[in-house]
Amino acid sequence: MARFRERTKPLAVVLIPDRESRPTALGLIRSLGLVGVPVVGVASCRTTPSFFSRYVQRRLVTPSLDKDQHRWKEALIQFARSLVDKPVLYPSADEHVWAVHQNRDELSKYFHYPFLNRRAFLSCIDKREMYKVCKCAGIETGKTVLVPNAARAEEIAAEAVFPSVLKPATWVNLNDEHPHRYREFFQEFKQKAVSVNDKQELYEVLGRATHLSVPVLLQEEVPGPASAIYHVSLYADKTSNIRGLFVARKGRQYPSKFGNACMIEPVVCPEIAALARSLVKAIGFHGIAGAIEFKRHPHTGRLHFIEINPRASASISATTASGVNLPHLAYLDAVGAELPNVTQTERPVRWIEGRSDVLYWLSYRKGDHTGQPLSLLKYLRSLRGRREYAYWAVDDPIPWAARAAGLPRDIWLALKDRATPCARQHDRVGRKSPVRQ
């Protein structure tokens, strides 16, 4: 390949997942493009929505990471070799983070990337390790019971508190060639976590979990709605000092109990910021951390740690809209430029993932898992004020059009699902025992 000598800036290479169901990659691309960073989109599908962004200067189609990690890696290396300057790498999905670290020795020769040491990396992807870090840092996680053997239900039940949540302990198997995040657990339970309200339910779910190869754990429930969850995104430099930080409160998530944010609103909360700083220091984290979540317990008022992602979150564009361009901070740090300290603006900008938010209202207008209804008038009022949409942008509309093409089908499936007896029974159970961990 010929080298691209006309480039005056190193390229930003944004990895797009095989199935682009979340707007993380698009948020990265727009955040970088808005400040003039040249962006290369990398995906295995030519019709993925992010490929159509006006800020993508070049599209690189590679083999699927899910199907052939070796060929995927070689395609990236071959591209990087064709460039004059070492590009900056941006993963947009958990499987990317896993694959990049699995191949760190080779990829580090050709890409700028804030590689974590093994201890820090394990702390981010394995909840068992993360809870040890939280304990040392004095961060509340609630009662957590590791499940070394799902067949030992009596011992686990004696130690557990109820209600609790059963969830995967880690989203990848470090000894596997394929990073199937949550897939086995999700295929069994049809959701990414399971409510456990008493011993009988624990015996039932552990019985179903005995054949799973993914390790699981049981964690104390923090009851309450999504609005009790705080969402932090940040950039930490090589010394784990935070150079940009964004705090928001979840307004809605879809599905209601164990879902992804579909509406968030920035807030100023020094308590949350202090917890995030302590956590990052305890891990020794370097890079973009997205969706560090804490939930306030309604009875104790204490903030419980939920999770951390060692990559940008789906709402990364919300940070940029609030004056904290985390992808650009990562770029400046990678290329050795001066790194400023950035704080979010005081003017709130609601971030909305339109399709999931519409599906939320259709599914829960009569009541979410806590029984709280959302009338059409209340829903429309929640959309007032300054807004940043996950896909829609006046100056970059084509990704939205590509994404919107599937909306009618999603609405139909959501309505059909709500009409089934199974779905109605699930809601009744959920409302009796509201859970979100």
C-alpha cells in the first residue's frame, strides 16, 4: 500500500462492532470530527450506520472479529503500516477492548492506545476483581456472594441477602478465542441479569445456571427507578489523574429493569465525582472510562458501585455536547500534545437515544418495573430543553436514516412482546419486586 503523506495529523481509527446496536462508535466519530481530527471507520459490514457519517474520511472493511480474530488483527496492522504516522485506536465495544489487549504486543507497535496492565484490565472486566478494589478504596458495593459452583445452592442461600441480583461475573473468558460477552447467560435468561427475591427463586435460577460456563455472582439489590443511577464518563492520564469528567443522572433505561440508558441528563454532583476519582486511582486506570455507574440506596442514602466500562459509553456524544470532549483528550494524550483539564458546562443537555426511548414509552407508559407510569404528556415534557440525540444530527443526518430504517420493525416487536401472556407475567413479577443493579 502507498503511504498517505498528505496527512498533517495522525488518524483516529474507530472500531465499529459487527452488529452496531449502540451509538458508541458514531459518538466517537462525531466528537473527533468536530475538532478536525481525521477519522477512519473500521467495520466488517459495509452498511453499518456509522460508516455514513460525514466525518468518516475513509472506510476500512475488515474480517469479522467475532469470526476470525487473527484476520481482523492482520487487516488492522496492514492498514497501519501504510500510514506515515502512528494512528490512535478507539474501541467502541467490549469485544474490541478484549481483542486489543489480547493482541497488545503486536498492536502496540502500530497504534497509539492506553494499554492497561493486567491487574487494571482484570479489575475492569471481572466484577470479582473490581469488588476487591472497591473494598480497598472504601466504595460500597452491597452484599456480594461469589458463586464458585451453582450446585452448592444451600451454602449460597445461607450467605445471601434478599432481594439480590444474579449476574455474570465477567463479560469475557480470557482463555477463549472468542469474546462472547454475556451471550451464554443472555441466551439462557433472556436478560443480562436476573432478579432473585427469595431462596426458592435462588434455587431455580442456580439450577438453570449449573450448565453455564460463564461464572456468576449474587449481589444485593439496590431498589428504585433508573433516576437513582448516576453515570460517569471520564478521561484519566498516565498517572490516573482525571483530565475530563462528566456526570449525569439516568432518566430512563430500556428495558426498565436491566437496560441501557435511553435518556440521561447532566448533573453537578461532587460526591459522585469524588467516588469516580477514588476508583480510577485504585485501579490505576488510563484512558476513557464510560458508564461508571453508582446507584443511591433509597433507605440508606449510600451510593453503591454498579459497573465500569474501560471504553467510551454509548452516550459519549453527551459528554462532548456538555463541553467535555473525552475522545479528543484521548487523542491529544496519545500524540503527545498538551493535555488540558476540562469541566462540563452548567447548561444541561439531555442525551436521548431516540429509538430505545420511543420503545420505552410504548412498553412502560402504564408502568415500569417500579409501577411508575409515563403519560404521553409527561413523556413529551421530558423532551423539552437542549437535547443531543444519539443518531440524529442536522449536520450529519445519514446515520440516523440508516438507523431509523429498522424502527417500524422494532416498534411492532415491542408491541407484540407486550401483548404476550409471558411478558405480562414478567411485568407483574417485576412490579412486585423492583430491581435495577
